[in-house]
Amino acid sequence: MLKQLMIIFSVIAFLGVISFAQEKPETEKKEKKECSKSCCGTKESHSEVNMEKSSETVSVQIWNKVCPVKGEEIDVDAPTVEYNGKTIGFCCPGCDSKFQKDPEKYMKNLNEDGSKFIGS
């Protein structure tokens, strides 16, 4: 009986060690905000997001610093929208759909370079 328990315990321990050894962390998108606060004082405002997918790198330049819908800082994980040749970033996933319904209304909320929210 003791031999059988020891064998069962050994098999369970061995399988547990193997299963943990084979777990690999998920490969997540690596997003990096290249624009630091020190560069925001320049006339041209921008954010750069690098997303790595498998072996290719996609680089997107987001024109604005604040969300044209709510006025909050943009989130690199939130969707973007192309508008008048500019990639517009948002603070959250819901803002992109609001923006697409009336983009002119929301673009008036941003100053000339997209760094400040001037709307109400």
C-alpha cells in the first residue's frame, strides 16, 4: 500500500513539474511610447507607438496628445482613427466611435497641434 502511494505521489509530482516547465508566457504586444514629456514643448506634438507582432514591427505616429472627445491623455492601447491624413488617438475604446459620428465637432476641441483640449 505504501509503495503504491509513493508511486502515485511520484507520478503526480513528476507530471506537475513537467506541466510547469512547459508553460510559456504569452507573447504580448510590446507597446512603447517614444515621445517623452521633455519633447512636448516643441511646436510639433507627436506620440510614437511601436507594436511588435511576430517578426514584423508596425510604427504608428499619433498626432494628438489628448483625446478630442474627453480631453484626457491618450492611451496607446485605445483604437486610432485616420482623419484628414492624421492618426487620431483616444483615451478609451468608446471615444473612437463617438469621434467617427461627428469628427469636425470633436476636432474643434483640440488646439492647432493637438496637445491641449480647448473644448468644453
